[in-house]
Amino acid sequence: MPKPPPAPRETRGIENVLTRLRQGENRFVQLADNIPESFWLIDIAARRVVYANPAYATHWGGSVEDLYRNRFDWLRFIHPDDLDRMREAVRRNPRGGVNEVVRIVHPNGGERWLHIRSFDMKDEQGNAHSVGGVGTDITDLVLQREALRASEAVQKGVLDALPAHIAILDAEGIIVAVNEPWSRFAAENSHDPSSAGVGCNYIRVCERSWGESAEEAQDIAVGIRAVIDGLQHEFSLVYACHSPTEKRWFRVLVTPLEARGNRGAVVMHLNVTETVEAQQRLTHLAHFDSLTGLPNRLLFRERLKAALAMVQRQGGRLAVMFIDLDRFKVVNDTLGHLAGDALLQQVAARIGGCLRASDTVGRLGGDEFAVLVPDPEREYDVTVVARRLVDTLAQPITLEGQELFVSASIGITLYPDDCDDLEKLIRNADTAMYRAKELGRNNFQFFTAAMNARVKEQLQLETDLRRAVQRQEFILHFQPKVSCSHGGITGFEALLRWQHPVRGLVSPMEFIPLLEETGLIVPVGTWVLQQACQQAAAWHLAGHGQLTVAVNLSARQLQSEALVQDVRQALEDSGLPPQALELELTESLLMSHVEDNIALLNRLKAMGVQLSVDDFGTGYSSLAYLKRLPLDTVKVDRAFVQDITADPGDASITRAVITMAHNLRLKVVAEGVETEGQIALLVANHCDEMQGYYFSRPVPAPEALALLDKGRVLPGRLRARGAQVPTVLLVLTAPALRLTLGRALEEANLRVLLAGGGEEGLAALACQRVDAIVADAGLTDSAGQAFLERAGQLQPEAGFLLLSSADNMAAAAAELPTHLAGHLLSRDVGTEVLVAGVLEALRQHSLLLENQRLTQEVHSAGLELSRLGQELESLLASHARQEIRPQQATGIAHEVLQELPAAVLGVDASGMVAYANAAAERLWPACGLIGNESADLLPPELLALLQAGGGSREITLNQGGRCRALCQPFGNDAKTRGHLLLLLPL
């Protein structure tokens, strides 16, 4: 049979393609039939399932044939709770794009979780022809996740059930999780969630912590960082965290946490309050006596050791006392151990009541006690404590209704006087205590014989002092106070003296502190007050009615409730006017318990007595408080006056004190004045009064009266200048010029002092007040340079003129201090011109003094203006309340305004003149001021001050003459608001 012809080449190509397609389809079917996921294919054009693999029946529980007949047959197996969500997903994505996890309800009742995804399938031209779907059984994965969540819930429950506050931190210290106790503690303690909750950086929270546990918080931050960085395996710290209602302690424990290659930390805070309190109780039992609550022997030695180490490092002293009860064994054996224990408890309380807070008392065992007194200033301070202990323990003690007397023997040793070793200190104190027992008990003894002798001397002095009160051995001496202006005696300061029957006149430095220590200062102070008032009253009767008497008050007197009554009684008994009594208080005394002192001083001031602050400048007074104190006088301490002529610093301080006191309208008294130079400088700086040995030392009353009767006064050359002849100091090295210019100045009616150099010039300034200084600019030696530098400091108000040769003016100006360079004058200009230059310097000096006087007057007037403004404001307020007629209010206002010699006007808020005194009416006599507009009456300068709301300026009035105008607002409401104008003639 013949062979058929071969097929055309095109036919063979088509068959090859079909063969490859059938082979590809078979491979696809084989692959799809064997994958574990269910897979189906929907033909878009036919809108039916054209393929589903066998896994479909396994996953869904339905048959492939049912799916071929109905492409939505698979929906009936979806769990009802997921069905609507799945329908919506299919509706939104008809050609692929479904991506949902749903539950399948199997016909056998079981549930499976499937992850369903659909996608489109496209031909070579990119047109979608089918939609494929894949269903992956994730049931096992879902169950694993649920199990994990259950496990996490259990772990969270466990963490929440733990008593510790737990937080988990990441590598940066940020909180990523906390347990419930952590959150609850933060809420109960009002912590901001941003500082203690998830998301905050706990390390930074600790670093920025403040309060009682701030230091521990810093340590915790460092510990957490060290654990996270792997530098430390764990960190632990106990810290206090007290609440307003309870004391609490916590232990923080930080351990590392490794999670998925990241390092963090677990922070746990455990409440360890019970443990800490138990440890404290154990510590207390180990260091404190269970019967008395005092430190036991162990703790006392530890404190003594620490105190000894401190004084060895820093310097200082300490005292150790051993106290042994006398005949305690008799009480113990007679009344029993319970009574003995009760006795020891009372003794311990009494000892503690005699000591300072810084002292330590301990019970060493049995009836032995020890006392540590750190840093006693002197031996006598220890003696005072020991005497107080002996006296207190000698007082009767009541036990079981029975009164007992128990004394004590005390031994005392001092460091470093006796030894520098702890054991020796204890041994020395014990030895001294036995010595006290040997000497009859109920006493104290120092370890060294030399110290015993000194203490005995002090004790004898105290005994004599107590007898002195009874025997009236005290007397008063009086030191005069002298006016710097007229030089006469203005009053006396009463000073206490002790006329000892054996030792004679005892220094106040010896017995005044003893009076303070023993409390005798109160009755003695009352006696001084009575005697001083009686003596001053006697001087008044003798014709010296303007005298005052000053009495010093002590701290004990100031604290006494009887002080006001004592002062009142002394004035009534003596008949002395209250204004003639001046009470002096030291600055440091005033500044202690300031508020109480202000109230007390106001009560004294209401009686009319004068009040002064003594030793001013030695304490730490506040100007705010000083302004509130009702004082009349400030006394500059002698420490500043002593070197006032040699130390520019002291001169500056004294000048500042005088200026400040005058600004506060206080009188100034300088103490300890002993030289004419001191007087000259004090007078030059406008000191009001002085007292000191230059004029008179403290003297008995008869000698004081003799000073008054003789009319003793300061020399005229030392007093404040009134219309006295001006004084010129010539410090010139050329004798001819010095004599020629001196004669010419004397012919010009000037008083002339001559000095040949800087040293003589300084000596002259130290004892004379001068109005002008003429000196060589070429004083090149050290004394001359010192003169040029210090002359202005010693007498700053004096006019200054420096002479130089005509050809050396520029060089001299360059070498002079800056503040003197402008005072140069050529010595070659002739005597007449030099005299004219001196007269000009004196004129400038006079203008300076006048300007200072006017400034003081302006300041005083300003203070008075402020006071008047307050009175007027009060008056207007009273007028508003009581409906006073305008005529009456104006009349009262006029009475108040008459207190000032200067013109005063009150202008209300609308610009109307509401008030004017007689001086103001005289300035504008042509028209009535009150009721008229200020704009129609006042000059532009005053209107400008009113427009500015206040200020000060010099103006020229139309009536002639210049004045300084001050403007100040007053009033707080619309009815009383306005401005006061004060016009001071220049």
C-alpha cells in the first residue's frame, strides 16, 4: 500500500503546539491535584467553575460536582458569623483580589480556618479570561495563636497577681509593658501616666527625679543602664518612698531580658517595709538600751569615736562625762528591781532634759550613764552642764508613792586638754567620776587639777555673784553722750559695775556673762532700770531737764513678760518723763525672734520711751526689718570708730551707716570715740552724737553731775561748723610758697593749717575737719602718694586744689589719680589768683554742703509727703463713708497741710485743685486755688509733672525764685485718686 504523502509543514507545527498544550494542561492538573491547598478555576465568559482540585472536598466538605453546577456552592460552608463579610469581599472583587480568613463549618460538624485568596488569569494579549482561587488551611496556625494568647493571658495574670511592681524596658529604657500593681501604684500616688506608663523612658524619669529619694533614683538609672548594656548582671537597691500617711521602703531589682535578639530589662519594685522595719527594730535593740531608750555602750562609743575623728580633722574640743548614781544599790535592794528600773527611767529623762540636741547621753549599764558634749566653747560651758545635772538629779523622785533622793557623782574629761585617745578619754572620765565619789559624792570633778582650780574660781565667782544681789554690791556708772553740733552733754548711758568686797571693781566682761547664764540678769536688770530712772529724775530736778538716760536690755529681759510692766513701774516710781528714758538693744538681739520683738517694741514705744539699736554693724540685720522696728537711734559700734582715721573701709562703713540711719530718720551715736581725728571725721560725716573716753570714761553719779554743773563741752574747733571761719589745709613742700599763700589766705579771713608733706598732711586731716585742701601735685614720695589717695576718703566733702609748675601741668595731670586730675592749677599764676582759686574751691564746698542739706530736706519732705498722702487718702475715704460736707473735708485737709512750710497742692483725677495749704495760697494770692482747674493756674513745668504722673524737677515760678517740685500720686479708687504737689524753695 503506498505511503500517504507527508503533511504540510504548517499542519505539523499546529499539531506540535496542541501536543505541548495538552502536556502542559496535564502537568497543571497533576500539580493542582497534589497540592495541599484547595484550588479552583472559574471561566469568566461561562461564569462557572471549570476546575477544582481534590483538596476542595477535603477542606470544604462539599463535592466538586456541586461546585461545577453552582459556582457559589462553597458559600454554604462558611460560618454564619463570617458569611456576610465573605459575600461583601466577593462582591467587591468579582475578578480577583479577595484576601480573607474565614471559618468553614464541615458537614461532620468540625470547624476549619481557611485563608482564601483569588486572582485573575490573563491571555497573551493581557485580557482576563479566568479567576483562580486558593484556600489554605490555617487551622493549626490559628489554634497555635489562640494557645499562645491564652498562655500570654496566663502569664499576664501571673504578673498581675505578683506583689511586685513590674515593668519591662527595651534597650533604650522605654517601658513596653507593666503589670497591674505597677499601674495601680502609679495611680494611687498621683503619678502622671506619661512619667510611669507604657511609652515613657523610665531611665530619664529616674534621672530627673527630685525629692527625698532623688539620689537613689539617680543610682537606679545608672543601674538599669548598666544591666541593659551588659556591664552588670543585675542591680538591687533599697530606698525610702514614704507617703503622707505611712512610711514605706522598696527594693528595686533590675535583671536583663533577651527577646528576639534584643536586650532589655525587667524592673521590679518590691515593698520591703516590714523587712526594713524589722531590721530597724533589730538595730535599735542592738544599739539602744531597752529600759531607758538611750544609746547603749556600743552606740555611745561609736558616736564618741565619730565626734573625736571630726574634731581631730577640723579642730575643736569635746567633753565626756561619766555619771554614776550614788547609793543606787540601796534603792534596788530595798524597793526591788522594778522600782530600780523605774528610777533609772526617770533619771534618764532628767539627764536628757539638761542637754542640748547636739549632745549625746547613753546608758553604759547598771546605774552608769555617759554624756558627750561636742564643741564646748570654754571649760565653763561644761561646768554649767555638770552643775545643772547635779542639781537636777538631786531633786526628789517619787516611786510608788514614796519620795526618794538620789544624787550623782560626775567625772569630766576634755579633748584635747587631757588626751587625744578614745580609750583614754573614757578612762579619764571614769577616774574623775571616782574622784568625785571620794570627795563626798553629789558633785563633779574635772580630770586635771589645773582645770579643777579654774572651775573652782568660776564657781566661787558665781557664788559671790549670787550674794552680790543680796548684799547690793552693784553700782551704776554713767558715760556721757555729747552732741556733735553744740558739744554739750545730751544724756548718759547707765553701765553696771560690781564692787566686789575682796577683788574690788570687777570687769563687766567677767560677770555679765555669768548673770546671763544664771538668769540673775533679769532681777539685776530690773534694779538697773529703777536706779537709772531715779538718778535721771534727780538730774532733772537739779536743773538738767533735757537729759536722757540709756539702759541696756539683755536677751533674758527681752524674753521676760514682765519687761513692759518693769519699765512702766520704774517711770512711775521715779517720776521721769518717758521720753527721757532710752532702752538699748544689740543688733543681734533684735534680729532674733524679729516678729515678737517688733510687737514688744511697739508696746514700749507706745509708752513714750526712746529705743536704740546698739553695736550696729556687728550683726546681720535686715533693712526690711530695721524699717519696721520703732527705733529712734542707731549706735555705731566702736569696732568701726576705732580705725576710722586709718582704715578707709571703716570710714566708708561708718559714713554709709550714718547716711542710711538719717534716711530712716534715725539719730546716730558713735561709740568708743577716743581721738580728735575720730571726732573730726564723725562730725564731717554728720554724726549726731558721740560717746567715748575722749570726753569722759564712765563715772559714778556724783562725777557725772559735776560734768553737768561745770558745763563741760567739746572744744569748739571739733564741733560741727555753723557760721565758723572756713579752714584751709596747705600741704606744700616749698616753705616760701606755703608761708606766702598762708598769709594771703589769713588776710582773706580764712583759718589756715600748714603741712610740709604728705605725712604731716594726713596727721592734720586725722585731727581736724577742713573745708579746702591745697597740695603739691608733685608729692612723689610714698607719704605724698598716700596723702593724695586717702585725703578724699578721709574728708570727701573738702574742696581740693593741686598746684604744679606751668611747664609740668600735662605730666602732672597724667600721673594724678583720675578724680584729682581736674583740680590742677599752676603755682606760677601769682598769689592773688591762687587765693581766688581757694575761694572758688570753698564756694564749691559750700554749695556741696548746701546741696546735701537740700537733698536731705527733700528726702525728709518726701517722707512727710508720703505720710500726708496717706492721711489725706484716709480722710477722703472717711469722707466717702461718713458723708462729710465738702467744706468740712476741706477744712480738715487744710489743718493737715499746715504741717509743712512748703507749698502743698492736691489735684484730683479731673485736674481740679482740691487741696492747698497756706504756703500754696501765698504763691497764688490773686485767685482762690481750691475748686479751680490746675491747667488755668499752674505753670507748664508743674502741669508736665502732673501729666507724667509723678517725678521731681527744679522750676522757676512766675512770682520769682526757684524751687524743687515733687509730684506723687495718691488714692486707689476713682473718688480719691489724684496727685500731690510739693514745692520746696531752693
